[in-house]
Amino acid sequence: MEFSTTQGKNGKVNIFTDGEFRFAVSAFVYHSFPFRDGDNITEEELAELKASSDAERAHESALRLLTARAHGEKELLRKLRQKYDAEAAQSAVDRCREAGLIDDAAYAADLAEELFRRKAFSPERIRRELEQRGVDKNTAENAVLALDIDRDSGIIQLLEKMRITDGATEKDKARAVRRLLSAGYSLSEARRAMEQQGISLNGGSDRD
């Protein structure tokens, strides 16, 4: 196949074979390969160029994601796989890890603290959130243990955010209980903490 190029948008290089457009690559990727206009190349060589381009684009996407906020390794890989093939996505994640841009332990610790500080989640809910984002069980457990969470303070924090007092309606109190259950606390914990705050509850049970 005869290799040829044209200048594309945003500094990209359009790649053609036998006059047919195949794909565009960055100037960096293009100049890293020896192919030039008029050369004859094989499909295997073209595929190598495409794979290199995809890996570079995946790496650029990974850097944008990490600039926006920290990501765990599996979370970052999962997001990249939505746009790129497995090889390109894994290559990007490997490069970021080798550059020290991914640290699952630090990511888990920061996220665990944020989930408790902003949402007052229980240790169990925090652990579940971390694992759902790809953090392994041991790392998630260590992050939660490092918080040394006072469960009652988390419940009180949520009640204060919802402005629940004894003067609240029963409907609002019931809504607060549902919010506490969603945050990972048991029904008995929610009832006990609310009663300790002078918030009386009518009906219900102490089932966990």
C-alpha cells in the first residue's frame, strides 16, 4: 500500500493508504515512525501506527481525568475502556502509574475522608463506595480504619444538615431515618442517636 499524508486540524496528520483516508494521528506520533509520503507499508505496519496513536490519545485522556481529580487505578482504567481498546487503556494507566500519578492508597484515604466529611457515610458505606470504585478490599479497609470514625458524630452531622429537631414533622423525621439508613447506619443506631439529641420518634421498631 502507498502511504501518504495531509495536514489535519489541530496539528494532526491525516493518514492515507492508496489515496484512502484511514485515520489521523498527532504530529508527535507521526514523526516517531519512519513512514513518509510515497513509502509502501503493510497493514501490520499501519496497525502499529494506529495502536501507537490510540495509546497516546488514551494517555492524554488519562492526564485530563487525573487533572480534574484523583482516580484509583481500576477506576481510571474503567473510564478509559469506555473510549479505547484494552491495550491502549492499559498502556495509559501503566504510564500514569510509573510517573507516580496513581496511588490507590492515597486515593482511598482521601476519598474515605471526603465521604465522611461531606456525606457523613458510615464506615460500611464508605468501604462499599471505595470497592465500587475499584479499590481492593485491604486498601479500602485500611483507609476506613485510618479515619477512626465516631459513628454518632456522623449521624448528628446528617441530622444537622437536614435541620432535624424534635419540632420537625413526623414525615421529616421519617425522611431523616431513611437518609441515615442510606448512609449505612442501622435503624437502631439512627433511633438511638436521634433520641440522644432529644428527637422523639413515634412508631417503627429497633430492627437493624
